[in-house]
Amino acid sequence: MRVVLDTNVIVSGLNFPGNERMVLELALRGRFQLFLSWFILGEVSGVLTRKFGWDQERAVRAISVLQDGATIVEPPRLAEVIEGGHPDNRVLECVAAANADYLVTGDRRHLLPIGEHRGARIVNAPQFLSTLAEVQ
């Protein structure tokens, strides 16, 4: 199963207990194939330092762990799905480049309403955990 985790899922998983942390831990344990892009990793690093007060060294260590547990893709720019140059388009490009089965996100405004993108289901962490439980 090929899966892209959105920035908000990774950041939540690194900072708080809950479903997002469970998804992140399962990804890093190899329960499914994790795909990320340099854009997503850059966003994660920025959010961790700007919004959560992580020092640069701690953020670099977290990014290193993510890199080691994921396949990094460099997606080409595609036609915008979300108008106005929205950064979530870069996440959707990662989904396309990874030929992902799932995008796991907490973004109720832009991504979850899309429901599906290029064959990938767009779900939140609890929905994804339910899907994983069904395929065990």
C-alpha cells in the first residue's frame, strides 16, 4: 500500500499522542510504503520550528528519520486542483508522483473534500487506521 502523509499528520504525530501518531509510527515501522516529497519535508521542518518551537537540531533529526523511513519523490508541477497557487497542490503532486493509494490528511478545508485524486483516496487518520485494520 502506497501512502502519502500530509504535513499536518506528520506534525501532529510528532507532537501529540493520538491517531496521527499511530499512523506515523506504523509508517516508520514499514506497515505500508510511505512516500514524501522535499516540499512536504520542508513544510514539516518549518512548522516544527516556527509553530512548535523545535530547535533546528531536533527538527533536522526528525526530518532525517522521516527520510530514512520514506521514499522521497520529486514530483513535476501539475495543473492546479486548488486554485490560487495553494501549497496543498504540491501535496497532490506528491500523491500523483508516488502513484499513491492513500493521502492521509487532517485538512478539512482543501483536501478531504476532494475525496480522491488520481486514484488515491483522501482520508483522515482514523479512516486510514480503520482501512489498515481491515486489510490485516
